[in-house]
Amino acid sequence: MSLLSGLLDHMPPIIADITAEKSRRPAPRPSLALVAQAERHPQFVTAPHSSAATATPEWRLARDAYLNHIMACRSCYAPTARYCSAGAGLLASYDRTPMEIQP
């Protein structure tokens, strides 16, 4: 005999009124209806995207020259936009170079 059964011996039995449960119906739940069709915009861009793999060779050369310079130059600090004259020129060249071939 467990401790729980010893505690339950002193409680009166619970008798559910079955007839009251059958006669009582739950309240009707509200239903949702779609009034107008929602217009959904695509979450993702389905057009071909640009990346370094599809970029022009000129863009990749400009990017590599800029990144190689700012990683080695102690005067350049890109997070605060602080560049030496060579770094500023490489950044301008990188920004001007188109990533995709212009039609």
C-alpha cells in the first residue's frame, strides 16, 4: 500500500452527475471567415542574384585590391570609415566598378 492510497482513504468519493453533463452543451465556438483574399508579396527574391561568383572580373579585382589594402594598412579602419589616401582611392574604385555586366 502506498502513501498516496492511504491519504485517499480519508476523502469522500467523487461521483460525477452524468445526466447533467449530457444535457449541458458547450457554447458554440466563434468561427473565422476570410472576408477578402489577402495579397501576398513574395518573401524571397526569385530573380537571379549577384554574388562574387557571378560578378565581373573587374569587380573582383577591385574588391580584392581594396580588401587586401585595408587588411594590411594600419591607417585604414573600415568600420569607422577611416582610410589613408590609397585606401580611399581603392574604395572609390571598388564602389564605381559595376558588379554585373551592363546591357
